[in-house]
Amino acid sequence: MEKQVLVYQAYGLQDVIRQTMFSILSLLRKIDPTDTLQIWVYTDNKKVFSDFFGPHPKIQYVEITTEQIQKWRGKINFVHRVKVEILRDAGAKFNGSLYYCDGDTYFLSSPQPLFQKVNSTTSLMHIAENALDQGKDPLSKKILKFVKKQHFQIKNELVGIGPSTVMWNAGVLGIAEENKKLLPLVLELTDQAYTLYQKHVMEQLAFSFYLQTRTKILSADSVIYHYWNQKNEYQSAIDRFLEETKSVAKALESFDQFPFPGPPEPKKKKSLMQKLFLRKKK
């Protein structure tokens, strides 16, 4: 069986570190103890993790410095560029499929049935958000307008991102050994796109483009929950939970009693009168 590594990036804010700790706990709670999946945490605060998890056989820490993080942000000084660099660094250190989760995730079940589907023709991302030309939100419309005007010279290929390109959430990734070669292309597209248009989703667009044009993408949302739009609710609950449990053993024992917040309430559509009122205020 090939090696499997799940990568997290957990540096800077304590909130991010605690979210990552909780995500790892959820994974340990759901997988079989004999599972061979390894967890690599790229962090500038190894002590917080090791104090909580102890010398855990499944967890390995890759210590990174402020200087390294700044270097990985690149000339474009883009925070999400660091993710691509971390994946390149991790992928070069072993042969096998590479997986990634943002810290603000947790596992609903063992990911192995899903992870086993990753191969040379199949990748994972979290969830399909929308095709660029189908997006109704202002950001999708702006990105669509941007890509219609641009072509990118990536290595020796002139690349255009078509309007039917689907934007996938990049909070979860699964990339086969054979497709790690796409990571430099993702990085280059991220650099060029962000240089031209400073939007926070440019690394997401680059992953979405290359993984869907070179492979089929499977959604991971049935196995991994991503609460990017409920961080405040989850952060409060996670902080209380970690303060009460103090250790991995107690946290795993108490995990099923964690007070998971309910799903986010759908946004209410503004009435015509409300829209007119807001326009007048502007």
C-alpha cells in the first residue's frame, strides 16, 4: 500500500492552531487505530501540539519560521500561496498520495473510502461552488470578467480559464503521486493571476482549473465538514472543549459530546424597498 500523508498548515493565530487540533481529533476519532494514514502539521508552534497530543505515532511536525512563511508568500505577498508551497514541500518528501485539510474542518467519518478513490485520473476538493458563468454573487462575476480578458503563460503553454470553469472550494485536497507535478503549475498560475488581480481566491482558482482540466474532481463534503462560514460559533465551542479536556485521551473520550453548532441560517433576501433604502444611504 502506498504511503498516505494528510497535511495541515497551522501557524500564526491561536485560533487557527486550535481549529487544527480539533480537526486532527476528529480524524483520530473516526479512523481505525491500525490505519496507516500519517498526519503532517506545518507549524510555528510545535509545543502547543506536542503538549496536547504527546508523542503520537500518527502525527509528525514540520517546524516553520516566520522567515520561511514570508518567503513562501512570495513576491506577491499572498497568504494562500503558502498552502501551495507547503504542499510542494510535503509532496517532495515521499512517494504516495498527498491530502490536505484547512484547519477549520472536521471529519464526519473515516476518509479512507474516499481517499482510496484518488488516483492518476481522480483528485479531491471540498465542494463545487459554481461554474464561473453561473455564479450570482459579486465575486464570481468579478472573477469571470477577469478571466475573460486574460491568458497566462504557464511554462511553455498559453493558458486560458474558460467561463464554464467550476470554482471548487480548496479547503480539502487530494492529489495522487502522478499529479504532484501539477503543483508547480498551480503555483505559477496563482502568482500570475494574483499579480494581475488581488483577490483572495486566486490559489483556489488555480487548483480548481488544473485539477478539473487534468483529472476528474470528487467532492469531499460528505466526509469532511468545512465551517469556513461559521468560524466564530465553532471557535467558541472548540476553545471551551479544549480547555475542559486538556489531553488527547480525554478529548477523544469526550468527542461525541462536543456541542456542534447547527447549520448556518440562509441569508434572507432583501426586499425591493430595503434595496432602494440602501441605495439612497450610499
